[in-house]
Amino acid sequence: MVDDFIERRIITGLIVSTEYLQRVQAAWNPRLLASVTAKTLSTWCWAYFNEYREAPNKDIEGIFNQHLNNGLPEDRAAAIEDILSGLSEQYGRKTFNVDYLHDETVRYFTERHLRLHADDIRNALEKGAPLDAEKLALSYASVLKEEHSSVDPFADAGRIRDAFQKKAAPLIRFPKALGQFWNDQLTRDAFIALEGPEKRGKSYMLMELAVRAVRSDCATVLFQAGDMSEHQLIRRLCIYLSQRSDQERYCHDLYLPVVDCQHNQDDSCNRKERECGFGVAEKGRALNFDELRKLSHEHVDYKPCHNCREYSGAVWLIPQEPTKHLVWTEAYKKAKEFRKHHAARFKLSTFPSGSLSVGQMKALLAIWERREGFVPDVIIVDYADILAPDPDFARLEFRHRTNEIWQRLRGLSQEQHCLVVTATQAAATSYGKEIISLEDFSEDKRKYGHVTAFYTLNQTPEEKKIGILRIGELLVREGDFDVGRSVKVLQRLQIGRPFLGSYF
């Protein structure tokens, strides 16, 4: 069976991704492409790669024009121009889901190779040559010779190189302390979960991850499973972009937390790179919200500082000038500006609570890929606890349904070769605790076994007033972790910002 869609995707990979060319080089066979247009373009791409050792990207347009001037047939030129006209957003992309396209290529080439081989056997039989047909049947070999059920992990330098290079490629990057804390986990094929009690900011942090993914040039989809309506989430996204509330009460008497140093605040620092020449607090004493607010007005010339690597993390509050509440026309301007720079990289899909399943997500992803060529690098699910079971396990006991949903979310990250991030509600045992522990799981403990990293969102009432959230490590599959280790994240949710800075 000929699949024009997958052949178009294969050609896109050959044009824009050097890594894809490297991955399929050893097994490439133009006979497996059915389309003459695809064969022509692939020949140009391989010629360019063999000479320059990289994908042609925009240079393919120059190559096309050369062949056009040299008498390329009109019908073929029109078909090639149609393909190239849809590639403008792909040129120079920082992220391209090579693993997923490689898997799709393997499936398609294997099917094409089997069909062509079967045709050769059938033709031999029709010509009255059964011995030739039998010889052909016995000679079948896998089209992708590098695809085996087992490998010698120490014999191939390329495999070792790829294993190390792929490990160090976060799809989403946060700066400073939070980046050190979890960037290495935000990679392809990872499944990350955030855990916290209700109203702890889980949806805000998922939104932050989604927006940062888009800004990192990742194709991103945010599935809202019913915790918020589409209108609510769009409004929240616009508030995030505008950094201004749509409610009058949050447009005055607002204080933004910023990273400071305890030694700067208590005047025990004598470094030349220090920002401020005086202190405002007693030595070794952390300030509460009321004290910080009072001091920020009394010492308007105080400057927070974290210029040296040895700074001892603290927080300072900066009073904000009163402003008018955000209206839809101003929100639209911000949204339009964001979309101008990140067109077609973000999808929001909202469902009523309890109606979205993992199976439905896969069906939507397949439709978007067919219609638009949209293949996600990052999938955000807000949130796993309110997903519906797929029909084949809907009758299971509730905790077994929960385990199945988490297992399938993990499978989604592996099948799509993307980063999947979700959240889950902590059990009632977490209420009043300063740090959520392994005992505070809800529904089914087996969910811990499916994730590659599990983080907790911790906060006291006083920290909430200041704008501090402590993100802790609960489980991390790759690397050392400490359930007592956390990073402090500064935030002001009233203006839609779950991340303003961080420190240990």
C-alpha cells in the first residue's frame, strides 16, 4: 500500500534533519518510495548530504531552481513546489522528532519491502518459475539491517555516542537553580509527574512548562482534561503573557518576589560585587511577608543581590505600581505577538471532566499528524487523575483503572518519543505537611513505577503569601535524588506567573 502522507513526512525529514539522514543512511533504498516526486527529492537530499554532511534545509529551494532551469518536467516541478511550499516553518527548527519519524519510516519501509518482495514471488509463479519463487521466498531479509532484536552494546561507537548525546538534551530549560534541579529530566521519552494538594498551583506549573516548551521551539499540546474550561485556560494564558491580572483587586498593592541573599539582607557580606551597601534584617533571620512588605517601603533604595556563586538564597519583595486590569483587546495583542513567533507550535485541547482518555489523545494526535504534519515534542496533561479509562479496561476496579491510565501515559511518551508531563492530587495525609512524602499517594501507589521522575509541590501558608513554592524530589529514575532536597521557586499567581526565579 502506498502512503503519500508518510512519504511526504520522510522527505521533510531528509530536507530539514541531518540526524534523520544519519539514522536512515545505512538502510536507504529509493525503490521503497512509491512516489516519483519523493524519489526525485530524496536523490537531491542524499547528493547534498554526501557532499556537505548535513541536511539541505533552505538550500533545497536553490537545488530545485537549478533543476527547474535544466528542464524539470512541469508536472513534477508542480508537485515538488507543493511540498517545498509547506516547509517554511520547518527550516532551521531547533527540535525535530527524529525518533518518531524513524519509527514511522521503519514501519512503512518494512511494509513496502514485504509487499514488493511478495510481488516478486507472485510474478515468478505467474511466469511458471516455482523454483525461482521459492528461492526468492527464502532470501528475504529485513530492509533495515541495523534493526535487530539484540546488539553488542560495546562494539559500535555510534551507539555509545548517541546514548550519551541523547541523554543531555532537555526539551525545556529553566534557568539557575530550578534548571539545575530538573532540566536533565525534561527530555524525550520521559514521563514526569507533579504531586500536590488542591489549589497548590499544579495547573499553573503545567502551563509554565507548556509555554516554555513552545518558546523552546517544541511542538506542544496541552490537554485540559476538565479541571478548567477552555475560556478559563485561555484567560489564564493571556494573563501569563501580559503579566497583568484581569481582576481589579490584583492590580494594586501587589508585590513581586525576587531572589536575594541572606548575607546581603543582614549586612554580613563584604564582597566587592555586592549590589547593596547596607542591610535590613537581623543576622540569620528569615523575614516574613509583613516584614518584607514593610521594609520594601521603608528602604526603597535597597537592592537585592545574588551576584556570587556562594550566595545564601533569600527573598525580597518589590512593590508594583498600580495598573488597570487586563481587558480582552490588550490580551489579544499579547496573544497575537506570541503566535507571530511561535505559529503552529502549540495546541490546546479541552474536554469536560472525566471524558478524555489516553486512547482519545492518541486518536487526536493521529488526526493532527495526518492533517497538519503536527508531531508533538511535548505533551502536557492537566491532569491524570480526571482522565477517563479507555473502553477495554473501563470495568476494572478504580485503583486498577488508575494504574492502567498511568501505564498508558508512560506508553504515550515512548510511542511518540516525546516528553509527557502530568499532575496528580496528593492524598489527605499530605495536608499540613511541610514536605509531601511517598506515603501521600492517592488512588494507587503503582503510579510511581511508571514515571521517570516525580516531583512534589510544597508550601506553607506564609510561603504562599510571600510567593514561594518548594519543589521537591520524590522519585527520579536517572541519577541520585534526595526526598529531603528541594528548590524554592518564586511566583506570583495573581499575574499568572508560577515562575519568577529560584534558589536552593
